[in-house]
Amino acid sequence: MRGSKAGFGDLKRLHQQAQARRRDQEATETAAREAQARKAAAGPARPAPPSNPEDDLRAFQRAMGAVTPLRADERVVHTQRRDPDDIPTQRRAAALGETARRADAGISDGGVAQLLSENGTAYVRADAAPDTARRLRRGEWQAGAELDLHGLRVEQARHAVLSFIDECLEYGIRCVRVVHGKGYGSEGLNPVLKDKARSWLVQKPDVIAFSEAPEREGGSGALLVLLRQQEEARR
């Protein structure tokens, strides 16, 4: 009899467990049906209303209000090249698989004061007309490109100046402006780049002359530089 009582107890427990599982399953199915019914009653999702362009513009202006534009470290402005097949030296060397020579290779920062004229504000190569610098300052040749050295260290400025001159020669630009600044932002207010730019330019064989720019074009903070044309270089 004990065995029969134990067997009945097990059956009763299994029956209760089966009933509990059935109740759980029915509750889950009921919840799923109710969720589906609520979704169907809500209908399709409504698209978001179109944004107002004026509101978008005002929001953008508020977001950009505290933004400060970055200052360009170096700016080079070229006129349009005359010959579309004329590729500057650095890119030509890369296309041919060659190693391009740095534009400032062999150029020193040494003083060349003895080569300058007009109180150190001008320079004329020995094989050019003595009045070339004065004619340059009077505007006989218009600058076709400009390089601004503000914000550059000496090494950066040297490479920028000499690369700029080489590219202008490639483009056939005769006269350029180099803005080196007046030194107001330098330590001790000494115009470091002013003297060094003159030194670098004197060492370039294709620089015929340069002169301090007129006040309307930068005055003592800029140089007008006259370059040798390709035809002249081949003579």
C-alpha cells in the first residue's frame, strides 16, 4: 500500500506541474494577442513632420556661434597655369619614379647684406639692369602669385619660399609677392623672416631682382620678386 500511495503522490505532482505550464503558456499567448491588437488599433506609424528650414538655420547659427575659424599656416595663390601639360618639378619627379631634390637644398641662412642696395631694401643681380628694382617697385611688373609666411618657423619658411619660387618658374610667372611680415609678433620685435627671406632669394640664380613692396602692397613687410623667364634661362 505504501508503494501505491507514493505512486499516486508523484502523479498528482506531475499533474499540477502540467497545469502550471499550461496556465503560463495561455498567459503568454494572451499577452501576445493583446499586444498585436493594440498595434493594429494604433494604425501605421505617422511620418515625422517636415522640418522648417528657418528653424534649421537658426539652430545651426546657435551651434556655430562659439566657433573660431582656424588660421591658415601657409597660403599660396597661383594664377592659372598657361600650359596644362606643364607639371611642377616635384610632381614630375614623382611621376617618373625619381627622388625630387628639395627646393632649399644648399641654401643657407647666412647674411648677404653686402649684395643688397637701397639701404638693404632691394637687390639686383649683376647681369640685370641696375634700375630693375626701382622699376619693380613702381609696378612695371604685376605680381602673379603671392606667398604669406606669417606663422611659419624659419625651416618651414625657407622651404616654402624656395618651393614657391620653383613652382612659379614652372608656371611661367614673372613677378611674385612674398609677405614675410614686419616682425611685430616676433620675440623682441625683430623681423627674423624679413632678413632671411632676402638671404634665400639672393641665392636663387633665377631671381633677377627684388624690392621692398610699396605701402599699398605690404611695405616693409613684403617683397616684390622678379624671376627670370624660361627663355632667358636658356640663353
